[in-house]
Amino acid sequence: MDDKVLNASCYTENQGFEWLNLGSVYLSEGAHEIGVGAEGYVELDLIAVASAKNGKQLNSLGELFQGSFEKPTVNSEKLNPCEYKVHVKAEEPFILVFSDAYHPLWGAMLDDGTEVKPVNLYHIVNGFFINGTGEFNLTVRFIGQDYVDLGFKISLVTFILVLGPLVIPERTYLRVRKRLANLKRAIYRRF
């Protein structure tokens, strides 16, 4: 991190999930560089960087995830398979877990127009970090459905244009064709 190197040994026989605590680093305000390197084969899923409030020392990962605040109250209404209205009452910012399969085209829109992009939680579900407190509404929707709807409209117009000449009676078709030919001749005569 920046110019400081923190080392951890992750060469254990344990094939399960394991957190490695690298200790505390005190950073000044501003941007910092964080790099991760390994010798040999290492599977790395997640890096957690936590800020200790009021200079409090974190002694374990459990302390990091302890919370003394009330869990948010969340009520949702499914409008269709691609859109949900959500009413939230929260005392602190939180992560809204949406149990549909993760896809980057899901999005949450707060009533004030703020858009929240999804994050991949647990490698399978969508999560939205909601940086708001109080009582508010938001809409969770699959933006990819807009592309499906557009494709359907284009297909419908194409189908009508292709099927239209087949459905029009032949007399009407010949009459329209004759009028177009007359109009074409009239235009050529003028020039």
C-alpha cells in the first residue's frame, strides 16, 4: 500500500475460505495505491479495506462487521419480472441484497435521480450500496429489458412491412402501383 509492504502467508492445507488480517495501516486523506502480489498459485476472491472510526483498533474481522444500528426496513413490490418498487427506512447506509442472479445491467434508481450500479455479492447475487438514510423509495430494474423491447418493436415493424404486400388485395396493389408510375412520369417530365 503506497510504499508500505504487508506480507501474509497463505500456504495452508485448508482448502476452504480464509480471511487474512494484514494489520492496521494509517493513511492520510487523499488517493492511495493498493497492490496485491503472490508467489505461486493463490486464489484471491475478495479484498476488504475497512476504516476504523475514531481511531478504534480492530482486533478481529468479527469486530469489523458488528453493527449497533437498526437493520433497515425494506418493503418491495414486484411490478413485473424486470422491475421492482422498493420502500426503505434506514438509519445508516446499507447494502440492498437483490436475490436475482447477478447481471451488470440491473440498476437501482433513487427517487432523487441517483443511479446505483450493482455489485456482485457472493459470486451470484446483485447488491446495491445505498448511501442514504431516512425513509425513501427506489426502483430496481433490469435495463437490458429496454433492448429486448426495442428489438421486439423493430421485429414487429419489419413483420408488418413484409406481410403487408401479401395481405393487400391485388387490385389495390395494382392501382397503387399505377399511381406511383404516373407520379414518377410526371416528375420526369418536369425535369
